[in-house]
Amino acid sequence: MASRDSGSFRSLGILFAATMAIAIVGVHFHVVGAMVKPLGDAYGWSRGDIAFALTISSVVHPFTNIFLGMLVDRYSARSIALPGIAGWAVGTALLGFVGGPIWTWYAGYVLFSLLGFAASSIVFTKLIVENFTKRRGLALATSLAGAGILVSIIPTIVLALERHFGIAGVYPAIAACAFVLMFIPCWLFLPRSGSAATPPMSAVPSRPKADWREVVGSTILWRLLFAFLFVASCVGTFIVHLQPMLADAGLSRDEAATVALFIGPAMIAGRLGTGLLFDILPTRLVAACAFSLPAFACLWLLAIPLDYGSAVALALLIGVAMGSEVDVVAYMSSRYFGLRRYGLVFAILISTYGFAVGTSSWGAGKVFDAAGSYDGVLIALIAGVALAVALVISLGRPPELERETS
């Protein structure tokens, strides 16, 4: 994993800060998944109603993400990330004041989505893309892999915080700890202007793809967009509903939380493995294989009754799938569109990913509320994943938009 500033303390610091921030800001979906049952028990909210907050967030984020993507392509990561982290912490803490009427939960999530929009993987993956070229897949995978550790322990953390502080104290406690863990590394290591190793002009794409109108008009972008939409719908269902699924199968909350411990290491393995494969195998092949994994998890749920042992095996499969998907978004954004418009392209694709996660989690919850089963949802998700794999295979080889110099 070489960079133009390979081995320097600053480069390692940037990678560490990006890894911490990406891990923390990306776990709010998993926190909601761990809070579904306690919120429902405390306030009488249904699973679909609770998950609808993520749908609201997924509607807000495409607008904020695209705006952020344009900012990232113009301004330094430091000037965006530091106030973004502060806003994210405030928005997270405000979620502790919800309760009673369901509209308070929705209002809290609107504020969270607006206040924290600049604390985003858009900012931090752009830093990685700027600083790593030849081993970019592994570098991105490393920065994204940190989320696997948090995902595995989030249910345990939420359960401990709930028992110690009550439901109202979970989100403020998470906000305080997350602020310290993100802000200090970013303050210390993020460059005060530009990136640590801004690529020379010869390494930056000069093709007309840099024009945002051509980017938006690209059939490659739209095929990627719909592929991510279908795959993220599958992943989003698991993020929010896996814990309730385990509870429905008869596992206690403590057992379900221990099952979740296996997701994190599997996510890390999935991300690092995908990153390594991107550096040595054709891009479309790696992406298609990664996209197929959630469909196997759906088939597992339809065909195999869940006990603790089978739940652990399922969690490992889901973890590898979750670990692969965001890595695919970041890597393919840089390979098919280059660096100059990476912020905009990644913002569009990650917004699609977030929108699908939010809407699918709500839709799956409503289907369960009406039918008492997830079977119909799982069948539809399998079909969507199959179409996503076909769309990725239809892409041509990535254009040689940049000269590999390291």
C-alpha cells in the first residue's frame, strides 16, 4: 500500500484519522438496529415507524451529500471535517431528547441529518484517493475496515449504555465519546490546506468527464447507481432488522448482541479482501462477486431455521457482504471517473446507497408489521441483487484516467 508520501508520519496520521471518522459516522444505522426493540418497548412504536427515520435521513442526504461532494472537490478536508464532526455530535446528542410521540423521533433525525452532513465518508475517502494510487484498493479498504470493529460491538455498547443511563442517555453518551475519538485525530493529522500529497496535474484526469454535466449524463454512472440501489436495499434490511430477526427466532437480546460480534471481523475481512482483489483482478469481476453475497444471505434466511450456531454463520456472511459494498462504491468512483470529480461522483453513489438503506429498512419493517414475516421482502431482494450483478457485469473496463505513479 504505497503512497507518494509513503512511510511518513503525516500519511499514517491521515489514514488513522480517516479510519476513525469513517468508522464512527457510519454506525448510526446499526445503532438504530440495536435500538429498535427498546424504543418500541418504551414508546409503543412499531418497527416500520422506527425505521422510517432512516428513510427521512436518506431523503435529506442526497441533497446534502451532493452539495458536500462539490465542496470536497474545492476545499480542504480539514476545513470541512472539523465543523462537520462538531455538528454530527450535537445532532446525535439531540436524539436523546426524543420520546412519546413518534414525530419527535423523526424531527430528531432531520436535525441529525442536517447538522452532521459534513462528517461524511465523502470527505475522508477523498483524502485516501488523493494520497494512494497503485494500492488504492487496499488503502480504501483499510480506512473503511475500522467500521467492522464498531459494528460488531454496537449492540453490546447500546445495551450497556441503556442499562446504565436509560434510553434517553444512549445517544448523548455516544455523541460525547464519538466527538473525542474523531475530532482529536482530525485536528492533529488532517492537512491545513489541500492534501498531504495532491497529485500532479499529469495524474489528474483531463478528459471531459471532469464536466459535471457529462458525469451526470454518463450511462456508467446510472448503471452503477441502480446496482448500488438494489444491493444497498438488501444490506439496509439486514442492518436494521437482523437483531429483530434474531429475537424472532428465539434468541435473547444478549445472545443476539453476541452474534453481532461476529459481523465486525467479517466486515473487516470483507473490506480488506475486496481491496486486495481490486488491486489484482478485473474491477467488474470483484464488484459482481461482492454484490452477490447479500443474495446468499437472503437465501440462507429463507431455507435454514435460525438457532445460535446458524445465526453466527449468517452473521459472518452478512458481515463480509457489508464490508465489501462501500469499498466497491469508493473504488469504482475513482476508477471510472478519476480524481477531479471524485467528490461529486462518490456523493451521488453513496447518497443512492444511503437512500436505499433508509427506504428498504422502512419498507421491510412495514411488510413485517402487515404480514408478520420477512419472506416476501427476502424474495424481492434476491431478484434485485441479481439485477445489480448483471448491471455491473455490463460495464466496460475502467478507462485509464490517471497515470499510476506509485
